[in-house]
Amino acid sequence: MDEKAPSGRLPERDRPWVMRTYAGHSSAAATNALFRRNLAKGQTGLSVAFDLPTQTGYDPDHELASGEVGRVGVPVAHLGDMRALFDGIPLAEMNTSMTINAPAMWLLALYGTVAMEQGWTAEMLSGTTQNDIIKEYLSRGTYIFPPAASLRLTADIVAHTLKTMPKWNPVNICSYHLQEAGATPVQEVGFALATAVAVLDAVRDSGQVPAERMGDVVQRISFFVNAGVRFVEEIAKMRAFGALWDEITRERYGVQNPKQRRFRYGVQVNSLGLTEAQPENNIQRIVLEMLGVTFSRDARARAVQLPAWNEALGLPRPWDQQWSLRMQQVLAYESDLLEYPDLFSGSHVMTALVDDIVNGARVELDKVLEMGGVVAAVETGYLKSALVASLAERRRRIESGADVVVGVNRFTETEPSPLTAAGAEAVEQVDPAVEAAAVTAVREWRAGRDDAAVDAALARLRAEAATTTNLMPATLECVRVGVTTGEWSAALRQVFGEYRRPPASPAVPVPAATRDWPPSASGSPRRPANSAAAGCGCWSASPAWTATPTAPSRSRYAPATPASRWSTRASGSPPGRSSPPPSRRTSTSSASPSSPARTWPPCRRSSTGCAPPAAPTCPWSSAASSPPPTPTRCAPPGWPASSPRRTSRSPTSSTTSSP
């Protein structure tokens, strides 16, 4: 394509990005009707919002699902629900994004099975599973399993789709939620790329993907970003993302094909920045934020979904979503934006902004990698504390008036808005009866299936979860015999345990996450049958961590090897476990190449440190002489060791209704 046409225009107008609206509520049938209406209005892709019970692996009749069924998304409890959700919608012709994380494998298996029932093959399907569990520990909170177990599921999905669904994006690395949790542009880029490195390392180290196919893996990794109202800075952020992604994938993973290294992303603009006060101002906010991800051709989003003007008030109505869709269509089809090459090429101002973000993000990425990777940075609390500090500073600037929010801290005088004159009718109302209907439906589903086949499928799932076997085939079998969302999740909870956030009280030692245990060289199970069998559970039974100095590589992102400063493992670390962060081992600043192996690292649960395998103890138990009756975790007195956590939030909460 010759971009030097005499007029300065492109020889041919660019194709518009995929246009979506984030939709789902009440029931599969109601959401299906909403999908059909939006597609008829010109929407070119689907974005599925699941309700909280589905996102956290519970069926509608579970006690923890009470009050949440169908409120912030669609409930999908089994294959029948997925059939109803996409009834009459040809999935091979769709580009479907599913905002699902902890049970992403399960929902992808349901989707693929429905597509095959419609007569399509897996190779024909295109779309995305969000499947970024790291940000769940930092912002959204819809995690189920510990980080390492979750990354194992992610790696299994990537390996499966690489072989059978070549047009599917198995992971959507999300910086969106990091920004809403407080991240600056520098932190958003650095932390998101650290997550991407963790995913790619997990796939590479799983042994399921040949080294020569890492380029194909990289090509299918997509990102889901946020765009705030400071749209010039947002343009620079997206250009910085692309520059660093190209560098990392080339130098760390050896991807030589420039097309495979392209930074591919979708976006929903900043929902948290929408205001309840003078909500009509949200319209211009949304439009400006959309410019941040569409103005620059070299960093333009592949897919865009816009929130509705009233999402600070509740769930948007179909008319509200139509308004947001029309914003995209006017920009794409009425304006001349898609007729020109990149408008910022050669701009000294933009180049300086991009360089600042790139340099700052490199510092953040280096810091995380030197801690041992993003999982270690989550478990030490570094990422969360950094986000909280940035969010506190953002709030301070708003409350002091240094940052103006029109209608909130300045220009607050207003006329009554006709948009909100209808009161509660200005947002979508979920019928309370949908929960009772969902409860009845899931019980009828269970009553009509072959219980023996279900039991056998779940037994296979649990058995294979205790090995290194890819869990997608066992999950597909569960789908076919009628297993439910809650049953699939419960089976894996029995093997992996549950992640539980540390208690906030400073009087109680902060517990680490339930660990899942990496496989040994002989392929033994990833974790013991119970956590007490391995002491407090901080580290697996293995030789002491070593802190062998390593020579820095010429490349910042050289492939991780024992001789590279970017190595994801220390030579004496347990197989599959990233190196412990500096705070968990003795300093290496003065170590020599012949330094002896270090002692067991300090334990966050106890001042006495981790117990070696010969003396298994748990700091919160009176004795560790016998294993607990079920797979569980160490827990302080009064803190439940195995009961599921309660997840209940309002439908307007940004941490749950946002994609």
C-alpha cells in the first residue's frame, strides 16, 4: 500500500475496527435477544458479560450465588445455557470476546462444543477469552485458584488453542483493570507486560509447545486496555506498549517475524471515570477516550467497546448501548479518520511522550522480573501496594481540586437532566424472578443427565489435575456429559485449593496464597495431597534456594537461562517455580561465583522461617503431625481454611461490571 499518495491520503480507506458492546444480564435467553438486536444495528462482534457466580465458579443454586444471579452478567451453568446464549447466531461468523478468567477453560469448552453442534469446526472460530488471572488478585477479585495453578490452566488453554483453534486469542492481558485500580500509564504498561512475560514463560516451560512455535503463541496473545480522558497521553501509552512488546518478543522469545510481534489489542474506555453527577457529561468523556485508541493509525485498537453514559448509575438499557455503538459508527463511517496514514508520525511531542513511558515502564518491568516475576510481585504485595499508592495520589488530586472533574469538584451548578428524570427507569432493571428460574433450571438439568458419566468425567478431571496433563480434553468430556460450572470448579478446588486474600488485621501474620506445586522432573503431582505435608506451604519440599550470581545478558529480554540475569529460575529453585524475590533470600550484592547455597527463605507467616521437609510445621497450628481431612491451607485461628469466600457486590461496582 502506497501511503505517499499526492493528497496525503491512503490509496484505500482502512477497514473499521471490530465494534462491540459489553452485554449480558438476567438469563441466556434474554442476553441472546440483546445480542441479536445489537448485531442488527451494525455491531460487528460480541462481548459477553458473565454474572458473578459464573465468574467465580458457582452454580445458581449455591448459597454464595444468592442475590447475584444474572445481575451484572449472564448466568451460564451448563451446556444448555450456552446453547441458549448463542441460539440462532452463527458462531463461525462471529468474533466473540468472553470476559471470563478463573473458569476460562470451562467457558471456552462450552463455546467450542456449541459451535460444533452448529456444524462448525474449531478451526473456524475467532474470538478471545480474557483469561488474565493476575489482575484478578489485584483489582477485580474474581479469582478461584492460587496463581501458579491458574497459570497452569492458562498455559493449557494456550497449548490447546494453538493446535485446534488457530484463529482464537486464548489470553487477553488486561491493563484495563490496572488503570481502574490506580495505575499510572507507566505502571499500566510495565505491570501488564510483566503479566504477559509470565504467561509466555509458563507456556514455554510447560513443554507443550515446541520452541519453533513460540512465534505462533506470541501472535495470538492479545491485550485489553483502558483509555482515560487524557487522550493525548493515552495515544502515547499505546505507542509505547507496541514498542516494548516488539522488543520483548524479539529479544526474550526470539520471534523474528514482525507480523507475529505486532501489538494487538482491544479496548473499553474508562468506565470508572464516568460520573453519577451530571451523567450527561459522560458522553463527551467517552468520545474523547475513544480518540485515544483510534486516532493513531500505528497504534489503533483492533476492537472497541464503549460503556454507556449511565453506567455510573446501573446497567445500561438497549437504547443506551445503541447510543455508544452509534458513536463508533459516526467516527468510523462519517469522519475521514480512516483515510489517512498515522497522524503522529514524526511528531517531536509524541516521540518524547512515548520515550518517557517506555523508559519508565522498563524500570517497572525490570523491578518485577528481578523479584522473580509477576506472581512473586503479587504474593509479596508489591504490585498491590504500588497501585494503592497511585490511586491514593489520584484521589488526593481530585479532592484537592488539582485535577478537575466537571460536575463533581468544579462547575457543579446544573439544570435538571431529562436523561435521569425517569429515576430508576433510566437503567436496566433485572427481574428478581430470574434467580429462582435459574435455580430451577440447573436442578432440572442435573436430574436429566447420566450421573455415572458425570462422576467418571469429574474423577478424570481431578486425576489429571494432579499431573501435568493438559486439562482441556478432560474439560471437554465434562461438557459433553452435562457437568455444571460449579461442579467443574469444585473438582479443581479439591486439587488446587483456593486462593484467599490475606486478612487485613496487622495483628495476624499475612498468609501466603495456597500454593499449587510444580511438577518434579519425574512428573509427580503439582502439589501434595494436603498442605500440611509440606510444612507451612510457602515453598515446596526441595533443596534450599540458591542465589548463584548470574552474568547479565547482552539483551534485556534474552531467553531465560541459568546464565541470564533475566532467568526465571534460580539454579536451586524448585522446578517450575520462579526465583524468590530479594526480600525472601539473603542479599547477593557481595556474593562470589563460589557462594554456597542459601538457607530457606523467611516465611511471611512466621518469624522462624519456612520449615524444611524434615520438620513440617505450620505457624498457625499447634502441631503438624497429621494431614488435614481435605486439601486445604494453613490458616490463622478463626480464619477459615477451606470454606468458600463470599462474593457479593452491587451491580454497579466497577470491579465486577467492568470487562
